Amino acid sequence: MRLFHCDRCGQVVPFSAHRCLACDASLGYVTEHRSIRVLLPTADAAVFKTDDHNAPLWRCLNAAWGCNWMLPAASDTPWCRSCQLTRGRPDEAHPDAVDAWMTAEAAKRRLVHQLDELALPIEIRSTTSPDGLAFDLVYLPGEGGITGHLDGVVTLDLAETDDRHRDDLRRRLGEPFRTVVGHLRHEIGHHYWGRLVGQTNNIDHFRRLFGDEREDYREAVERHYAAGDGAWDRTQFVTAYAASHPLEDWAETFAHYLHIIDATDTAIAHELIPPDNTRLNDANEHARLEIDDILGAWRPINTAVNAIAETLGAPAVYPFEPTGAVVDKLAFVHRQVAAHTERHRFYATH
């Protein structure tokens, strides 16, 4: 993710910032600019504007729960476009549920920002867009909620926001990497499959790379879990779970593509990638790059970050090294995202 700065004093500010710690300016994320902006007061204490835009803005109704996103004051909803995607709100009588929900929502805002940066439109599920996107954040302590995707609804078990619970599952399932934003990126990959691949003329190419997605899904996943910790061919699949079914292979590859893109953008923002690569340093050029250009910049950064973690006694931050067919699959994902950027709209969903 790129760096954000306070418009008033130039101080670097976090993506989640409500105020600048250096000059105490009021801050908010303005989706029109995809950036953190200084908020100027108006005659109405609940309404703000920016220095280059007089359109009145409201803070999202979930501001008290950590959301710093803004929305037009003329909107017919009190929630920002990220919070609108979530169906329901946590019970304030359960502080643990609120804390977990806030953690998940923070990860979702990062995801929505990245999708916007990649020009992948988000259709908010509604009566007029019944096949749009929605999120259900489920808090069922002790009951083992299900994380998954079905017909445009992403469900996240909020237990995944608990580090100990998530690490226990990671160990039990033999996973080297498990994060909240990783879950969201994986499940959103299922949502985009139909829009980027399933109804395009690239479906045959997809099947050659990933396999035939018409294979019985339930049987394939049950077979995968029944096999236990089998050998994982890292030259063919980005993760062991990716081998369970072609649609899971796509979703895992899509998620890791987003990981790599975000990590590369962050490295660029912190000037960890040589500035002479002007195309890589221009976000508008990403769609025209080859995946090898992106991986070539990302690999030494990932190696360095993992090495630094090791010196601190921590596990590798990102314990993967794409190779073989995995690179071809990442390239396929990259081409579908780039192709959508070129056509400026999704294919029909049915």
C-alpha cells in the first residue's frame, strides 16, 4: 500500500488515521480520491469538506468503531461504501464481538482500497443488484463458524481475528500462513472468478492451467482433507489447499497475487525498490507490466523481510516462493485483472 500524508503538515499518517498526530488535523479516507485527506469544518459540526472540494462529507456511522472512511453528505445511507458491504452489526453487549468485528472491518477496508486501486468494481448487494457482493461477519464463540463464499456472500468466522485461535488452526491444518486479510482476499477471489474468467473466452486457458472447475466440489474438498498432510508440489500449487479443486486453486492464487501486489506497492512507497524502474513505480502502469517484472521486484524484498524476521526470532512473514506452474497461474490472474481494466466493465454475471 502506498504511503498517505497529512495535507496540512506532510506527516506520514496510517491508513486508519482519524487525526494527524503531528498537527492534530482531522483526517478521513475520501473514496473519491482513494486517499487520506484533511477534513475542514463547516457550519454543521457533522459535515466536513476538503480544501479542493466543497462537496459536503459525513463520517461513516461506524467511526466510533474504527472506520475513518467518509461518504457524501447527500448519501441515502449513513455508512461508507466499505461498511455498506457488511450485513448486520455486532452486539454491543459483547465487547469481544465488537473488537473482533473492528479487526475484520479494518482488514476489509484494506481489501476494498486495493480492489479500487486495481479498478475492480464492487457491486454492493441490494434489491436492484441481488448478485452483488456482501459480507457476513459471524461471531459464534465455541461453535466453529464457517468461513467461505456462496453466491456473492463472503462469510468470515470472527474467531479468525483471534491470534491464538488462528495459529492453532494453522498448525492443525499444516498451513505456513494464515491471516484475516488472507481469508478475505481468498474469498473475494471466488466472487471475481465468474466475472473475470467464468464467462469470458479464457475459460479453456483456465482449465488447461488450473483444471476443470466442473469437477464435483464437495467430493474434491473432502478427498483433500481425508488425504491428510500429503506431499505438496510447490511447483504446481501456491499452497497445499490450492490442490483441492480448480476453483480453490484460482482463489488461492488470486489471494496471493493480491498479497504480492500490495507488498510490492508498499516496498515502492518506502523506496525499497530502485526508482529507476519508472513503470513499476507508476501504479497506472501495473496493468501493462508482465508478472515477471512484478515478481522480479518483489522477490528480493520478500527475501529480505523474511530474513529480518528470522533475525528477530520470528517466523517468516511470507514463506512462499512462486515457481513453475504457479508463476503461470499468477500471470493468468494478472492478465485477467489487466484485461478487465482495459474493458472497464464486468461481463454479465448470468
